[in-house]
Amino acid sequence: DAKTTQPTSMDCAEGRAANLPCNHSTISGNEYVYWYRQIHSQGPQYIIHGLKNNETNEMASLIITEDRKSSTLILPHATLRDTAVYYCIVPIRAGNQFYFGTGTSLTVIP
Amino acid sequence: EPEVTQTPSHQVTQMGQEVILRCVPISNHLYFYWYRQILGQKVEFLVSFYNNEISEKSEIFDDQFSVERPDGSNFTLKIRSTKLEDSAMYFCASRAGVLRDYGYTFGSGTRLTVV
């Protein structure tokens, strides 16, 4: 079963920041949060992951609340190519399996 | 950037036939996975493989499925007798080490159509 909850869909204007929330209220102390995206039917693409500190890479930033019960993925300047389904994942059983829920379908609007 | 390569990109097979899906994981990776996605549905875990043996498998991964790493570079998924409901995208994935340090890298998938 999913350990995360995400909105089903979101829109974002091109060039604006896209902020995608995720609730993971049952996360335990040593579990990481991973973000992946899937563009159409392509293979899921890794974006970023973190434990408790905020993380940033060339694709996105990840903000994790202090209590670790939720996080937000930030795409700082969304482009049309960022239109995809975004998955927030807390791995099952010490990090082996990924459970992909329904994710958030992000549409970037021109 | 290193990639996970899957072949073929699309395979059509008749019901009851055996099919082998092939994957070349990233060369220094140690953990290998197969996931599948039926059209319009979620991505589902099938099996994980480490140190030349299955480490976990889902309920989907029944006796009709098997995996093999025959030569140290390829990682294959075999479906012994395909059914219509096996039609799906099959994704191979690999990772280098412990999950906290390395995410999965997925291949672009093989679309299997059973007719």
C-alpha cells in the first residue's frame, strides 16, 4: 500500500515555479522520500531524494518539513517538457520495492 | 549519462508463446528490477534480483515468470506462456548500491502486446 498521498492533478504556467506537495505522515525515521516522474509511457525518471534536509540538484528542489510528514517538490521554472506524472515514493521494506501510486499529473500551460 | 537499455522496444506475441525481454543494466550496478505498467494503470513491482538470486517478488510474479542474469551484463525476464493480460509496458531498473545513496535508473521499457 502507498505510504504517500498526492493531489491527482495540477496545472502550472510555463516559466513559473511548480510546487508539488506530498503527504507521508507514517514515514519512519530512517526512510527516504524519492521523487520520480513519468513522461507519457516512458520509463520513470529519477528527480531527487532526501531524508530530512532540503535538497537541490539541477532538476529540482526538495523541501521536507521538520516533522518529515510532508514534502514539496519544486521545479523552479517549469517548461512544457515538465508535463508529466510526478510520483512521491517512500520505499517499502527497507528500500527495496517502490510503490508507484497514481502520482500527480502536472500540466504546464503555455 | 549511463543508461539502462531495453530491447526490443515493442514485441508482439501470440497467446501461449514464450517471450524473453532483455535489459542491459548500468555496468557497475548491483541490484536489478522488473516493473510493469498495464496501459492506463500504475507502475507495479514484479521482482528484484541481487547477487544472482531473486531477493523479492510480488504476487504478479508467478510460475510463468522467471529472471536470469546469464552473462554478467544482460538481465532477462521470461514469460513462459503469455496471456492476454500480460500485455503491458515492462520496465527494467538497476541501482548501484544502498537505496539511501542511489535511486533506481529505469530503462525506457518494452511494450509487450499479446494477441
